[in-house]
Amino acid sequence: MNADSGFILICAALVFLMTPGLACFYGGLVRKKNTVNTMMTSIFIIGTGICMWVLFGYSLSFAPASNGIIGDFRWLGLDGVSLEDAYTDSQTIPNMVFCCFQMMFAVITPALITGSVAGRMKFKSLFVFIILWSVAVYYPLAHMCWAKGGLLGLDGLGALDFAGGDVVHISSGVSALVLCILLGKRKDLGHAVYRIHNIPTVMLGASLLMFGWFGFNAGSALAANGQAAHAFMTTAVSAAAALLSWMLCDILKTGKPTLIGACTGMVAGLVGITPGAGFVPVWAALIIGLTTSPICFCMISFGKKFFGFDDALDAFSCHGTGGIWGGLMTGVFAKMSIGGYDGAIYGDWAQLGAQAVGILVTIGIAVVGTLVCYFLTRLITGKIRVDTKDELVGLDISQHGENAYPSFNGLE
């Protein structure tokens, strides 16, 4: 065990913390009657995601294969995953350490989807859907972008995805959009004025997300080195800039800055910098943060109404939209002296093209995979959406028999 291994294991723990952070972030945004259910839809994935990763997920995601799309079964149960030898010759950490780090990505990614369907999907159906989606969408994309010989990554198309623009944010965001369209709009949108029920919990969740995100991005350097420090700095700068630009958007729209807006902007900036954190200059991270927030803000404030989809907690509007923008900006601002690749402003327009193709392929896989998983889930569990009565009562009681606030008996 070396210093790099210790650093990556700490980063893995930070990435793990993002899932409880997401549970708080999402849980505070919904109505009181859906708090337990919304938080549960993040927390249960800690169980399923880790067990699946150990049994077959890591093997399908990273085991070497000639097809460039998905791995084989050589590492089932993590049998044969070395405690000493690295996954690739360029890494200084054992394969098992790399496996631990990547496992936490496999947990947080499907959890992002759940925000789009808050308040209207049966828990058992979501449980099955997440399992199927991990196999059909996440594992293949992880292999294509990050594994040796992957179709979209540096051994293939050459699309740059430092910490999960394609693999994490675009895949989950686009899948969230498809899933919420398939489910339809919430029945109770007009029942009462919708109010975010716990703003302090939202702020706590967003703060935990940013804290974990430093491990998410800096750890993707896979060593305690200068590139990790650079990714740490670009992460902080983009989040800070996006927080400020979202506040400005709030002021321009309503005349007042909001805490919810500041937290959402911070998350949007983190999403935007993720694909390029270890590739773009620090000054470019400032631009990415400043521009990601207005784009996501417009999608939330105007795009949802214009296109007519009910993305309850804006999983697509933040993660899908922000991930697409960040992936393209990586192709614009990447610099050879930082991450080994030049973008369009340094003369390599082909890199921007590779980013665009990688994004389009990711979108295609997410759309098709989500459709397949949705209809398979219907075959397995029957009706996916809760009954209108249960939806109006709230999913905390109807799906779990629990109440986040025992003194609360209303429909808010």
C-alpha cells in the first residue's frame, strides 16, 4: 500500500458520502408527505449498488474485453482482482483500490435518476428499475468511457470524461427525463401550492455533495499528484462561480437571491466541471461555472414548462443539461500541459467533435436503455405508478408505513 492508495481510498469514502448527501438534498426539496420515500430511494442503492458491484458489476464495467462495450465475467465476486497489481500500467494503485473507488460512482449515479420521479413511482418498481438500469446503461458506459479498450474513451473515440460527465451525469439525467415522461405528471401539482418543505436540509445535502465532490473529481486523477490538486481547484472554482451566477439569475427573475437557488447553482457548477476537471485551466473552470448555471436555470424556469415534462427535482435540468454543456466545454478548453489533450481554443477542433459524438452516443444508450428497463420493469412488477389515492396521501405512508414528521398528518 502506498500514498496514492491511501488518497484514493479516502476519496472513495468522500464519494460514498455523496449518496446520503443526495438523500438530504432531494428529501428537503419534496413535500413533507414524500420525505421518507424520497430519501429511501437514494439510500437503498447503497445496498443494491455495492452488492451488484461486487458480484458482477465491476467485472462487466472494467474487465478487459475485445468488444469495447462491456467487460466479461472474469472478476465475478471480485475473484482475481489483484491486491497488488494495478488495473493499467499507468496506475500506481492496486486494482482492488481502483475497484473500491469506482464502486462509489456506481452507487451515486442511479440515485440521481430518482429525483425526477419523486412522489409517484412505486418503490418496488423503482427498486427493480435501478437494478436493470445499472446493468443496461451504467456498466456498459463505464466500460466504454473508462475501461481498457473502451469504445468511447482514450483507447477508442478519444472522448474526454475525467470524472463522469458522460458516465454519471448525462446518462442519469437523460434517463431521468425519459422516465418522468413515461410516468406522466404528478396528480397533486394543482392540489395545493407546492412548497419546498425543508430548506436547511437542502443546504446540508448540497454541502455534503460538494464535500464529497472533491473526492469525486480529485480522486479521478487516481494518484495524489498535481493533476488531483488541479481537479480539486477547478471543482471549487466552478462551483463557486455557478453559485454566484445562479444568485444573479434569481435576482433578475424575482428581485431576490434564494438559498435554494444558491445550493442548486453550486450543484450545477459541480456537474459542469466534472468531465473537464483534470483537463481544463482554472480560468476556464470559472467560465464553465458562470455559464452552466444560467443554462440549467433556463431549463428549470422555462424549458420544463415549454416542453411539458414533470422532472420533479430537476435531475435532467441540472445533471443532464449541465453534463452536456460541461462535456462540450471540455472539448473547447482542454489544455495539453494539464491533462495531455488540447481543445478547440488550442487548435484541436477534433477534440470538440469527439466530445459531441461521445455525448450523442451516451444519450442514445440512456434513452434506449431506459425504455427497455421501463418495459421490463412493467413485466416484472406490473403497474409502475402508485394509485392516485396513494399519491395524494403521500408515498411515505403508502409505500413504507413511516412518517418523517410524526406530528404531521396533512397533504403538503
